[in-house]
Amino acid sequence: MRIAIVGLAVATTLAGAAHAQSYDGHGWYGQQRGDYYDRRAGWDYPEFRDVAWHIRAEIQQGLQDGWLDGDEAGDFGRQLRGIQAQELAEYREHGWGLPQDDREEIRERLDRLDHALDAARDQGGDQGWGYGWR
């Protein structure tokens, strides 16, 4: 009887360890689940994700370096959120099949915002420090 109880306890422990090892955060048994399940992805289109991250990082850098003040950073942040709201609306309407004209419009808005940030950096914001050498 004692052997059976010990055997059952060992089997339960090994089964629990095997189950814990089977899920490693990337999917069951180490399988990559792809971008669709990426928690950072959410509802956005992957093709715009890097640009949005770049813009967000540039706004933060502008605040840290002083070539953007809080109001300017807020304006740029609101513009980015507006573009992302359009992206969400397009996703709700079209799913993963984003039409080319909508894709181009979102891309152009992101590019214009990125260029406006570059211009603010090059002019040094209101302080006129000038970061054109970057």
C-alpha cells in the first residue's frame, strides 16, 4: 500500500512538471504561434507596428532631450493615437484584408507624423538647440 501511495505521488509530481514545462510562453511544446497571437500585437496591422513604436520612442526621446515640451509631445501623441484609431476602425471593418487605398492612407499619415517629428528634432523645438546632425 505504501509503495502504491508513493508511486501515485511521484506520478502526480512528474505529470505536473511535464505540464509546466510544456507551456513556455510561446505556445504549447515550444511552438512559435506567430504574430497573430503576439500579445503586443492586439488588433493592429503588423506592417505599421514598427513605425508606431519608432514614433512613440522618438516622442519620448524628444521629451528627454528637451527638443519637445509636454504640449508638443502631447500633440504628437494625440496624432499617433488618431492614426491608430483609424487603423482599429479599418481592422474592424476589413479584418486582416486591409484594402490598398486604406493601407496607403495609414502609411502616409504615419510618414507625415514621423517627418514632422524629424523636423521638430532638427529645429530643436522651441529652444532652438538644433539636432540636425542626427
